[in-house]
Amino acid sequence: VKKGPRKVVSQKDKRFDEMRQTVKNLKNAMKINDWNAISNDFQKINQQVTKAAQTLAASGEGIPRFYIAAIAQLADLVETTSKDKEKVKKMSKTNAKSLNAMKQNIKKNNAQYEKEIEKYLENPDAEDDEEGAEDEDESEEEESESESEDEKKEAKVKKEKKEKSDEDDDDDDDDDDSDWSNDDSSSSSSDGGATAGLTGMSKWLKTGDDSDDDGFEKVGDKKKKDKMQREQKVKADDEEKPKEQVKEQMVLTEENVKKRMEEIQAMRGKKGTSKKDQIAQLELLATAKLSPGMTAQVLVHLIAAQFDSSMQRSGVSHMPISFEVETPTGGKVPSREKCLWTKCKGNIQALLQVLRDNPDLTEEATGQSAAQADRERLLQQQQQLADADMMMDDDAEPLQVTSNLVSFVERLDDELYLSLRLLDNHSPEFLKRLLDIAPFLSLAEQVQAYYQQMGNEAVAARIAMRRLEHLYYKHDALVARAGQSTPQVGDRVEGREAFIREMAMQVYRFGDDAIKTRAMLCQMYYHALHDRFFQARDMMLMSHLQDTIHQTNSVPTQILFNRTMAQLGLAAFRCGLTQEAHGCFDELCGNNRLKELLAQGLSSQRFNERTQEQERMEKRRQTPYHMHMNLELVECCHLVGAVLIEVPKMVANAYDSKRKVTSRALKRVFDNSDRNPLAGPPETTRDVVMAGARALEKGDWQTCERHMLSLPVWGHLGTDDVVATVKSTLQRKIKEEALRTFLFAYSAYYDALSLGQLCEMFELEKTTVNSLVSKMIISDELFASWDQPTGSIVMHKKERSRLHHLSLHYSDQVGKLVEANEKAWDNRFGGYGYREQREKQGGWHQGGR
């Protein structure tokens, strides 16, 4: 052990050194996300701060700044790591448990130092300056210590030389001179070999290579040097790659291409294989002039490789959806034409062209059927890995090879749908991705024509279903307006109804049951969107889908059925059919889960929490934003229809204790309104509808109309003509239902009512009032009769008053109370005959009390 002079250190410096070392270990653990070590170091540094509290108080210093910096950085790391759900899921159980513990501990600990942390966050760079100053002080101390040690060594050497010279008194002067010269030569040689080859003045000049680091290299300089070397190596590789490609282009014969393609296939799925390199090599092979069969095989493998380059996002595996393309210099440039999805579509188009030009090519000749065996083998490997619960990297996951052209088109459509669902609907990338629908429809139309030409009608029906799902939700007027500025590729501006019916008929004739159901629902939605309610309703009733849809296991089909029912309700409401619209909306809006049933978001559940897997599955089923329906409009139409239907019934059966409200959503709104004693002016749609319902209960149709028609949501019903028609129809409905409500509520207070007076009160025609009152009399809703000579309604006074209803209810309750009291007395003492009757029947009282 090398011993040196003892160094006296104060207690304060000793505590600070210990805390600095612990903070250093803590930051190292933070860099590698080792939360077990972070938790231990965090506990240790807090204990050290507690021990040093007295020392810090005696010296008049506060909490060390480096400690405040460490806990502030740790709090930020805990917050960012907790938000990254994917990263947390990949942690081990102990690491995740330590992270959860740190959430509470760091929050509780940092509450003590809020002012210090705020002061640090105002100028966090000051911490680096202090650390740099401390490092300089330490280096100066080390240098001073090394210099003192060198001086001691030189003094010791001089003392030895002096003693040696005193002993050698018999030596000559020449020997002394020679010794002096030898000492000079040895000292000069000890200076190093840097000046060995220099002469003259250059020997004594200071060069740039001189340094006081004694051969050591700074860590930062070494990292910079390694980084520069790596960049140079990458640049050299990039410069060599084009040369290698040019060299390969010169020898791209059919035999070499086949051999190279077999090598690429052998490397697929192996760990460490770069998918980008494989795609680049296959793109290079596709540029060769080969036979049609070999070209088709290369394109099949290239398309499959492009589909395999998937990434994970929100628990869904999909192709990269970014429009940014890497340049040879390493930068990124936005390019819609060179993104992976567009390239894949172009390759499918090229494969279709090859198959068109060479009708003799079959799936066996193009290698598509052989790819089916690879696909089955890879699916079997996936099942084995799933059973073993093995986690694999993106580069090591099994590859999927689609089996034929229609599967390529379907997978391309799935990737387009996923990208539209995952992109932010307010971002420009979402609008760019919407522009890809038209090229896909054009490609799908060509593929469908190719399969129809080949006589494969079943596959053509599958493609027709894909096209139909991109067209059914668009209004003809919207397509016609867009067609004035840009051509509608894959769609029709004129004769669009016949165009969609033709695709649906293709599916009805040659498709399987699953896609037939979806095609029928799409056609119903299209009819309802254009206010052809009766045509859509007849299709629904003839297909019996409303009875069998709950038996299907396809969740997307159930979502499409819900969307169709919602659109049917809107169509009925636009046509003035309030009862039919309420029937369509009732099941959707009854459970307060409209958003979830239409796959337009997740509704919060108070008593039933979803697991992470269930939430992930729900997010996968969401509908893209451009296909969304207006939830507020659907709810408003349902509530308004329920008010017009239920409020007259509620007033007619006001004193009936057994009355039931048919609409659960309206009952929920009424209950919430009754529980709120301080009701202010209406703000939301529900509040406005509720205010209109309260006015309708009193027969005040003018207040009800003012509330109902002032809703801004009516502007989403359609064009200005449609909105005006709906408002006029709604106004007439409100007047009619207000008249019925008035007769139900106040007929008991009149002996007779004049027809002209009713027409004047509700601004209705005589024929309308006569028809409504006659229907009420015929259905025994109103006990009255017409007096034709005077044109009045004579009341028969058979309705019970409110006092009569209350008296009957009181007598019923008293009777129940007396009966319950008698049974209790009889069970205890007897005398009323209930016990003897029960004993004769063999009741539980048999054998005594």
C-alpha cells in the first residue's frame, strides 16, 4: 500500500464528498433507468442530507445545490417515464414496482424544497459552472501536490549526489567534468524523446505536442474522436454502396437474380437482418430486365418485404405512416410519392401490369402459391412463440408473406385504414393521407376488372366490398362539388346510386355471408344518408338483421350496424317521422354509451373499469375521423323526439303511480333536473331540451318552440333547404303535441272548449285540430264529444281530479298498513285467523309458536 502524507479534511467537506459520490451514482442509475438502484441511492442521499443538517446549520449554508439539482432532474425523469406507457410495460416487475414507489417518494420529498427547486429551475446552468469550478480546484490541488512531491524527490537526489561527491575526493577534475556532462545528458534524455531529432533553436522551442497530461487522454476528446471516426466510416460506406450497386447492375442476369433472391429469402426472419437493406436489394433486383415470370416473383417478394417492415404503435403493428424520407446525407425530406405506402402501391400496380400483359402467368408461376406455404410455416412459428411467451425485437419477429394479389390489395387497404385511424385528425399528414384513398380506389377497380376477366368472381366480390366501404358514407352532393375542381378517381359524379348498387350486387351474387351482410348495411347507410328512409327500412326488415346481428361474432360488423341504425334515425327525423326516429335511436342512446357503440371514442365507466387489453382492443376498433357522425346531433334528435312522444303521456298519467317512461335517456335527464334545485339558464343541448320539455308540460308551445329551434346543432342536418324543412316540421309537431298536452292537463277544468279558440291558441288549422281531438276521443284518451252546431268540445267530466287521485292513493296506503299490522299481531298473539289459515296449509308456523 502506497503511503503518503495524511490529509486533514473537515467534517463538512467529508459529508459533501459522500453526498457528491451518492449523487454521481444516482445520475448513473438514471441514465440506464435502473429504478432499483435509483430508489436505493435516493434513500441514501436523503439519509446523508439528514446527517449533515447540523453541520450545514452551524456553517450557515443551506441545502447543497447539487442535491437540489439531482432531485429536480429525478422528478422530471419520473414524470416522463410514467407517461411512456409502452416503456413501463416492458419493465420488469421489480423495476416497475420501484418506479411506482418513486412517484410517491419524490413528490413527498420535493414538497420540502419547493423554493430551492424553483430557484434552481430559474438558472439550472449555474450548477454546471459550480461543478466545473470545483473540478478545476481539485485539479489545481492535485497539481500542487504533484509539484511538491517532485521538489522533494529532486532535493533527495541532490543530497545523495552531494554525499557521493564528498566521498570521492580522489577523483580528478576531468572525471568531475565528465560526470557533469553525464548528468546533463541524463537530464536531457529524461525530458523525453520529443526533441530527439531536433537541432539548433528548434530543439528548445515549445511544440503543440507538449502537454502536462503524462500520456493520458481526456474522456471528452476521446468520445469526439470516436464519433468522428464512426461518421467517417458511415460516409465511406455510403460512398462505396453506389459503387457496389453499379457493379451488381452490370451482372444482373436472371440466374444471378434468382440466386440472390434465394439468399434474401433464406435470411428473412433471422435476428440481425436489416429489413431496409433487404427492401433496397429487392428494389435493385426489380430494375433488372428479366422474364415476366421472374419479374413477377421479384415483385411479390418485394411487396411482402415492404409489408413486413412494420412498427408498433398503440399496440398495433402497421407500416410506417410518416411522409418523411431519408436522404443519402442522413437528413429527412417530406415526400408523399416516396413514402413506403406509395411505393408499395406502385409495386402492386407493376405486378398487376405484368399479370395483364402475360395472361399465361398463374399464381404458381409467380411464386404466390409457394409463398402460402411460407406463410403457414411462419404462422406456426408465431403460435409457438406466443405459447412460450417469448419477447422478440422488431428485426427478429416472424415475417408474414401474403399469398396472392387480392391479399396484397386487402393488406394495402388495412394499412391505409390504420394510418387514418392513428394519425392526428387535425394534422396536415391526415389530410395528405386522405388523398391516398382515390389512388387506392383506382387500383382496386383495376384489380377487380382483372379478376372478372380471369373469371374469378368470388375474389372480385371481395375487392368490390373494399371499394364499397370507401364510398358508402359520402354524400352525392359532396362528391359532385369535389368533382368540379378535381376528377374523382375510382368514384362517379353522375349515376352514383347505380354505381354503388352495381358493386353491392356483385357482392350479393358471389360473396360469402360475412361480406354480404356488410354490403347490405353499407347500402342501407347510403340510402339513409340521402333521406330514402322507407327504402332503407324495407331492406332492414326483409334482411332480419335487427334480429340476427347480435349473434354474429364480428365486432366491426356490429359497429357498422350501429352506424346504420343511427343514420336511419337521422333520415326518419329529417322526413318528419318522429316515432320511427325514436325507435332507431332508443337502443343506441339508452345506456349512455353512444360514443362507444359508434366506435368514435371510449366512454368513461364509473363502476366497470376496463383492463389494459380490453382498452387496447377498443382503440383498435375506432372509426377514422373522416367517417365520424355528429354525436351531439344524434343525441339531440333522440331527446327532441322523446320529448314530443313522452311528455303528453306523462301529463295524461300524472297521478298514476305505476306510470313508466319509455325513453331511458329522457328519464335520466328528468331525474337529473329534479335533483338540481338551483337550475340556471340552459347552456348545453340537454339543458335546452329540458327547458323546452318543462314548457311543453304546461302547454306553452311558444316557449318550447323558442328553446328547441334555437339549437345550433340543427345546422349539421344538411343543406339550408333541409334545415328549413326540418324546422318547419318540428314547429308543427310542437304545436300539435302542445295541444294534446293542454287537453290532458286542463280538460277537467272546462265544461266545453270552442274549436276556434283552440285554433287561435295554438295557431293550427281547423282540420288539424278536428283530427287531433277526434283521435283522442276515439282512443278514449279524452272523455268528450263534439257539438257540431256550435263547433265546440263538450267535456263529460269523467276525469278524476287531483284531490280524488290523492284520496285514492291515501286509502290504498292505509289499507296496506292495516293489513301488515294485522298480520304482525296475528303472528304474535293470534285472533285474526291468519295463523290458523297458515297452519291448515302446512305453513312454517305449524307446531306452535
